[in-house]
Amino acid sequence: MTSRLNPYISFQDTARQALDFYRSVFGGELAVSTFGEAGAAGGPDADKVMHGQLETPAGYTLMAADTPTGMDRTDGSSISVSLSGDDGDELRGYFAALSDGGTVTVPLEKQMWGDEFGMCVDRFGIAWMVNIALPG
């Protein structure tokens, strides 16, 4: 069996909106379960996302959840999601879509190591890094 490493992003109350946005960027199949569906129907978090998972046609898997009441969550730069490869058109499209409504922190352009690289923070406060490999 193969092991996989996937980003799991915590949101305050916007996991569903963020996952819908990421599906609009990357495409794919989205599965979402709420705390209410998992047995907490009468609780304050019933409509919050307990677990969401986006499986994309490119093979990416993004997971996300809302932070339940009583659990600490702080905004910050404790996670960045990195996209890399050699399909420049696809990766430039992702960068444009992710930075729309967000902030470009490093423009996507050729870097000293030869690749195109850029960084942005999307409208949900998640940092993204995109690297387009130099044709070789």
C-alpha cells in the first residue's frame, strides 16, 4: 500500500465555501460531512464541516474542516500548500484563480534557479506556492 501526504486545512467557519472555491479552481469530486451528520445534530456545530475532501483530476487531495466550538484555532502562516510540476498553462491558471480575491505575495515569474515561481494568499487566508519547472 502506498502512503500519501495531504494538506488538511482548518477554518473557523468557512470550510464549505473554501472547498467549493478550491473545487472551482481544480475541479474534481468533493465529499463533505457535517458534525450534525456525525451525531451532533443538536449541537452548536451541527452545520459546520467535520471533514471535507476534494479529489482532483490531477491527483491532488485537499482536506479541510471547520474548527468546532471550544477548540483553539489561530490564523497565521503555519501552513502553505505547494503546487508544482511542468504544465505551465495549468499551474498559471491555478495561480490566477487562487490569487483572485486574495493577495499575490511573490509574483509568478522566472526565478534565479530557472523555474517560474510565485506565492499568494487566497481569499480564505491560505498561503499557496506555485512552481513551474524549467523545461528540461
